[in-house]
Amino acid sequence: DTEGFIVIHPEGTADDMGFQFWNSGDFSEVDDVGFLSTLIDTIASEYNINTDRVYSMGMSNGGFMSYTLACEAQNTFKAIANVTGTMSEDSWNTLTMSNPPIMGTPILHIHGTQDDVVPIDGSMSVVGGWGGAPPVDSIVSYWSSIHNCNAIDTLFYPQNTTAYRYHSDTDSNKVWYYKIDGMGHEWPEPSTSYGIVASEVIWDFFSKQ
């Protein structure tokens, strides 16, 4: 209400155990890129939205999916934010082997150094199709190269949060990386006392795109 945007909360497919998931790689026949892209078209037909300012954000598997959209649906999603997720091996290969190269989607990545579900060092198991991408530092660095970033601004927040904002000579809002020392697989909010509130950081990033 304050900032003038709408939020859509789509739900993923339920697996055989009843757990919902997003197919952010090549481990399911579900076409979630197609589903989410069509969803935006449907919303745009019913509401007066600015289709040049549509973003994707998610936590964990939702973060994986947001990265997949950054690689495969750039014309629909103009920026993405990821909390505690990373890239699937399939999305990473799409990014690095794309010819012609993928145009840079602005990305925000928030991750804790003690995340034992999606380890920041890239050691996540490939069982189920989730792992296979390199460490988060390497992923962020690769995205910064896509955006031709040649410098980093470093910001320090209370409670062990360090923000790295990669920038070119003309733009400092294309790649943001918030690394939180000691944080596990969780969402930064006021009660966690990490010095940032993830929702506020995400909107700050999106609002600059």
C-alpha cells in the first residue's frame, strides 16, 4: 500500500509426498517457467500493472526458481531476488553455456554462512537435482561479469552482515550480495537481529530497477 506495488503468491506443484516445489532445473516435467510467465500475462490482462517492472523473489527453492527465471524468462522478469537459495546445475549451465550470452538480469542474493540446507560453499548434494552449482561467491561474481561490473562497494551492518554492491561506471544497482556471518537457512527479519530486514532490502533493490 505504501510503495504502490502488488504481490502475487503462486504455489508450486505438489510431489508424491504432498510437498510443493518449483521445477528450477531438469528434475521434473513441470514447466514452471511457462506457468509463471503465463501467470504474469494473465495478471496483466486483469490489472493495470507495469509489465516493464515485474520481479521474482523467493526463499530456498523459490530462490532457485527465481534464478531460473533470470536465465530463461528475461523478457518477463526484469530482476530477481534470492534468499537462501542458489542456482541449480541446469540453470548454471544455461547461464554459462548460453550462446549468445544471456543478457544481464539484475540479481540480489542474500545468504548465511552457516546454511546447512543450501550451503554457501556450493557443496549441496546433487540428489534430487538441486546441487551442482559452484559456491555462491562464484555465482555472484559471474553475474557481475555479465553486467560488466568493475568495482565493488562494501557496506557493513550490525550483527555480521556484509553487503557487496557490484557496479560498473554507470550503474551500481545490478548485482547486490548480502552475506550474513552465522546465519542458517532462515529469512532475515527484525526478530533475527542480523542488521537487515530481507523484505525491505528486496524492495529497495527492485525499486531501483
